[in-house]
Amino acid sequence: MRPTLRQFRTGVRKHRNQPMICPLRHRHKSKAEVKRCGELWALLGAGVIKYFVYEPHVVLADVSYKPDFFVVYKDRTEAFEEIKSPHTDKAGGRWAVIQTLWRKHAQHPLRVIHCKRGVLREDRTICPDPK
Ligand SMILES: [Zn+2]
């Protein structure tokens, strides 16, 4: 049976710090991810997107990275998505390295979506440098 948007909104969390299981049986890391997954599910139902994948595996140079989603639109454009809180987006470390590697080595845009007080909003798109 097709899951409903309501089911995405009430994603199951068994314990604190445990992943949240969405109606599509993904093990999400946050409520924001579950919410975005529900939005993508609605876009799929509306025919805007062809399909989407949760946590696709990407290798940038020799660094392994799993963005949150890979989305293929009806018009065949493709993009990856990373859901961040504005706070964790500012933190450097591995995420800073990934962004640099993305510009250098990736083939598709990476959309950075911020979640602030439960509201999702695209912050920016990291585009690969022209090869
Ligand atoms: Zn999901």
C-alpha cells in the first residue's frame, strides 16, 4: 500500500538517538530527513520526479560519501541533496572537505537544504567546477 504523507510526518522513533524509520523503510538520521523524504514522495506521486534514492554511495577522489538523497526529475535533470541544520552546516571538518571534493570531482549539483525549526528550505547548490 502507498504510504501517506501523514505517515511520514509521524515517522517512528523507538528510542532517543535511534534512527527514524520512514514509511519507505529507510533508516533516517533525523526528523528533517523524514520530512524531506515525505516531500520527495509527494513529488513522485505528482509526477514531478521519476525516482529518488536514499543515501546513494558516491566516491569523490578516494573519499567515500553518502549524500541524503539522489533525485531524478521527469525532465531528466539529476541532483543530490544534503539536509543540514544551519548550525551543522557551519561546522568545518569532514563536511568542508566533502564540499571542496564535490566541486572538483562530482558530476551533478548538490543541493544543501537547511532545516530550521522544522521548515525545510534550499540554502544553496554546490555545482561541480566545469571539467
Ligand atoms: Zn525515507
